[in-house]
Amino acid sequence: MNISEKINFTDTAPEDRSQEDRSMAIRESLRNAIIDRRLAPGTKLSESEVGSLFDVSRTVARAALQMLAFEGLVKTERNRGAFVSNPSPEEARQIFASRRLIEPGIVAAAVERITPEDIARFRRQLDEEQRYLNERGPAARRAEIKASGDFHLMLASVAGNVILQRFMDELVARSSLVIALYGRSGVSSCGHSEHTAVLDALEKGDGERAAKLMIHHIDHIEADLDLQLKQGSGLKDALSLA
């Protein structure tokens, strides 16, 4: 999927669009490329290249990169510039340790609030995951990874705690970055079945079982990490900008 399909930035942005809006749109496009693994950890994100690709000033590009740095997805180094964050094994462990602390609480809150309409919405989400699993190619793989992350974000939304939603948004993004760096392929189909098991427990009102299944699921994702660095695309190719 190219950048015009993501945000259609060049075709729809009015001339008087504020610098903040432009920076937000660039941040969203770069964030998507990082999360769905088109931009590998360690990729240099120069202000001049970002500005050129999006036809904006370096000031606007810098603001977008600063937003990503605040989220932990980009790191800036003095006299070197900005790079896609390259989490260490210890940072990876901390990310998943955080998820083990937070997500059982999200599940416990969600089981008290989830409705039949929510269950139906989750089932549709799982159907979408399965559809991407059955497809081939990098685009389908990226979509499946995103759909898998969205399952966890939907749970946080149902739990009804806005602060936890924000934490989960960052943790899911950082998890995707860790998986890009250290993850093996092949875990996704198991992850899909684990999502189904969590949802089944929630539908039965069994919050304790759902929480245990969630911890098992997070353990499984972390166990798939093999510490092998993977090669990614450059900035221009990852954003599909000619």
C-alpha cells in the first residue's frame, strides 16, 4: 500500500494547512511505516529527506520526528540526526514485562464492560486477521500484523480507561518495532488462535481465564524473539514515494 492510499497527503492537503497539521500527517505516515515493519530499526530519518519526500520545510519535518521521538519510536542523536529506534534486548524485555503488568488489568476491566455488540465486532476483527493469514505477500503480512495489534487496542478501548489506551497504543507500537528487529516468522497463526481463546473467555464472563490466556499470549510473542537483526527498506522505498 503506497502513501497516497494511507493519507493522500499531496492530493488533499489545502495550501493553507497549518504546519502542525502537516507535521501530524507526516508523523502518522512514518509511524505506520515503522509499526508495520517497512522501516527497519536503525533507519536514518534525515529532516532534509523527509521534507523533500513530503514537500515540506525541514521545520515541519523536524516537528514530525520530534513527535515520534516522544513516543519512543525514533531516537535523535546529537550531530547525527534521527533514526528509527533500535531497541536493545533489555528494552524488548521491558516492553513485554510492561504488557504483562498492564494487559491482564485491561482484560479484567473489559470483562465487566464488554457487550454482545463488542463481541460481534471482535469476531469481525478476528475474521479479518484470518483473511490476511490466508493471503500471501508483504502487504498482506503487514496488514495481518496491524490487525493483530488492533485486537489489543480494541480491548483497551472496551476497558474504558483512556490513560491505559494511550499506554497500550505506545506499547503495541514499540512491540511491533521489537518484532521487526528480533521476531521470527510463523508466530502469527498461533497468535490468532490465542486471540480467539481470549475472546471466548471474555464472552463467557471468565475474566480470570481471559487474563491467564493473555499472559500466555504475551509470553508466546516474547518467546518468538530470536535476537536476529533483519534487513529493512530505506526511507523512500518504505514510504512508496517516487
